[in-house]
Amino acid sequence: MQKRLKSDLARILEPIEPYLKKVDDQIRERLSTGVPLIDESAMYLFKGGGKKIRASLVILCSGLKAEPSGDAVDLAAAAEIVHCASLIHDDIIDQSLLRRGVPTVSRKWGSRVAVLVGDYMYTTALRVAVGEGARSMFPVLVAATSDMVKGELYQLEYAGIDRIDKHHYFTIIELKTARFMAACMKMGGVKGGFSEEESDILYNAGLNLGFAFQIVDDALDVMDDSAMTGKDGGNDFLEGKVTLPFLHLLENVDGGERSKLTEYAKNPTPEGWEYVRRRIREAGAMEYSLEVAMGYNRKLIELMGTFPSSPCRDIILDLSKFLVERNY
């Protein structure tokens, strides 16, 4: 299943594959130091391929008017490096064992190496953003990176079942996911020659895409296992994270069952997870979450209608549809 999803995504992004190969080349060049421990750990997750969604958004938005420039490719590489660094740090915090179907960097090299290589990757990406031709993008990339860190801390503060509600959930995914996707689309728009107003429209489109993407990603944690998603099924629940399907379930059960579910969330076990997953499905929480995600996607479609029809715009729309409908 995971291979089929990658194949479907590759088909959608095939028209920009030459640019994505240049992104891969830039990532290797930027992260290469000649120090084996740094080079091996920094490139480790990239060897699995990844979806390169953020890089694709930079390239596609920069190509809405004309051919994407070399500066756009550089920024796309920087975006992927930042994203990968955030995953490495997330896996340390969550004590995750798998990422993209392979052991996490922290599991393979230990937390000390993982922290340092993640820091190195962040600084490398930001160095790209202050390079020749990309300096105006530095504040955008810094703000997006800062938001991801704030989102992680916000999640730690409101992760407990006694504190989190839907408002907190949406704030978390806005900071951790949506604003970075929004920044990628805005950076691409700026490099593509759009005005500040037009680039802000792309930012808002990316914000909606990020919400839709993360809601579906959280729902997949309920549906799937590592064979399908490349990470442990039920990880979010077992790590104490409360996502939209579970929050919706809590809103639609009586007090007695709410207490039972809350206790399972406070003391997560594989057995408790099986019960919670079954009840999420029975309560229609999956369908609810998908409809919320589709609502965000409809907003993206409306915003993208601001721009003239073009191959890159069509790919963005196809990509958003794929990200919302994958595995459903």
C-alpha cells in the first residue's frame, strides 16, 4: 500500500520531476561535510525518498507564471532540509522507533547525535535563505521554522487529555504543519514574480492545504499500521497525543464512556488503543475528520481560482486532492 501511494504521488508530480532531482542534488551538496557521522545521519531519511511535498509546493508556485528558477530550487531544498530536521527532533521527543518505514535517526545513532544533526540541518537551510538571490526569503523561512518549534512546545503544554480541546488541536497543527506549507507556497510565489498580495493568497492557500494534510495524516494513524504509512499505527494515541478523531468521539459519547476513554488516554496501552480505535470508527469520527479536511481543501481550491489556469496550478489542485483522499 505504501508503495502504491508513493507511485500515485510520483505520477502527480512527474511534470516537475527534473526540478525535484535538482532539489535532491542541492540537498546532498548542502549537507555534505566530509565528516562521516554528520553526512550519514543528515542524509539518512532522505535516502528513503520522502514525499517532497514542501519542495514541490515551492517549485509549483514559482512556476505558476514562468519556468521555476534556480533560486526556487535552492529554496525548495532548504524547505525539505528544515522539514526533515523537524522530523528528527519530533522523533526524539516522541521516542518514535520508525520513520518512513526505517528506524529513526535517534534510534539508529542515539538522541545526542539526532539533536545535533537536526540543529546542523536547520542552520544549513537558513544559510541558504540568506544566500545570494534568496535573502528576502530569510524572514519567511525563519518565521515558519520558529512556528514549528512553538507548535511542538504548545503541543507539550496541551497534550494531556484533561487540557486539550479542538481549539488547541487546530492551533497545534497550524503551528506545526500548516504555516510551514503556507510559507513554502509563499516563497515559491515570490520567486515566481508575484506581488505581495498574490503571494499572500498563496500563503493562505498553503495554510488550508496544511490543515487538510495534517488532519488526514492524524486520521491515517487510526486506520493504518506501519506497512501502510511507514510508521507505527496508533503511535499518536500511545504517545499521549490527542487528535481530531478522538476529540470528536469524546464529544459524542455519554459521561460514563467519556470517563472510560479519558482513562485510556491517560494510561495508553495497545489493548486500550484497540478499543478506542473501534469506537472512533463506530462513532463516525473518521468521516467527520475527512469532511473537515475536505472543507479546508475547498478553501484552497477557491483561493487557487484567483490564478489563471496553468499546468502548475493543475498539479497543485491534483496534489491537494490526493493528500485529502489518500487511503480513503
